[in-house]
Amino acid sequence: MSTIFSSAAFELLLSVLIGIMTVFLTKIVVMNFYVKKTGEIDPYKNLSFLIFLSGTIFSVSYITFGIMEPLTATFKLIQTGNYTFGTLVMKYAQYIGMFLLLGYIFSAGIVFIAYKMFAFLTTQLDEYTQIKENNVGIAILISVLTIVTAMFTKNPFIIFVESFIPYPDVPNIM
């Protein structure tokens, strides 16, 4: 019972830390990109930017959250091994780092591709200028586009991450 509780507490703490870190990193990246692209001094006063930022944060977080189930399965498999405490911690850190890196790279790539595809398909529209000019409709449209793209790509991402789970070899009886 105590190992189940400690595992659950560890995973809960890890989920909270990953969630906060994902929101913070996404905010920093999007802020820097937007400020460089538009030159806007204080984007926090721009409702359209905040909608755009919120949609991006949600999309990246939604995809990155997909690592939690494969991470839990990996932890359970690692616990069945006969490892010392130090080795166990190193294996946990290895898989946390690898899955997080995959999550951040994949989610950033998906969001970037969604933005670029929208920009390519709407050549008559400069999205960042519209957001800078506080066009709420464009901000909502881009946010919905990234959220829907994240929803469609999360399951294939989870399947990809699950391919890294260190399942034991199954003997071939045929």
C-alpha cells in the first residue's frame, strides 16, 4: 500500500512540475517570438495576444501531457527490475528527460506547422499584424486551429512515445 501511495504521490508531483514548467517555457518562447516579430512593447495589454498565447499554451500542454501514461508504464516496468536506488533514480531521470524532450519538440513542431500552414493558406492576411492590432477574431481563429491540431495529433504522439517504453523481450515460439 505504501509503495502504491508513494508512486502515486511521486507521479502527482511530477505531473504538477511538468505542467508548470510546460506553461512557463511555452510562455517564454511565444513571448520572445511575438515581441521579435511585431516589436510590441507590452503584449500583456493586448487581448488578442493573450488569446493567442493561451491557445498556444493549451495546445503545447495538451500534447505534452500525452507523455504521462507512457511515463507511468515505464516507471512500473523499471520498478520490477532489480536496481539499486541510485540506478533507479538515473533510469527515472533518463526516461523523464527523454519523454519531455520528445513532448516539447513534437508539440512545438506541431504548433509551428499549424501556424505556417494557416499563414500559407491565408496569404492575404498577416496574422501577427492582426494580433498586434488587437483583432480578437483572428486570435481566436488561430487558437482554435492550434487546439484542434493538437487534439488530432496527441494520440499518434502517444503511440510514438510508447515505442520507447522498455518492455521486456518476449520469446519467439514460432
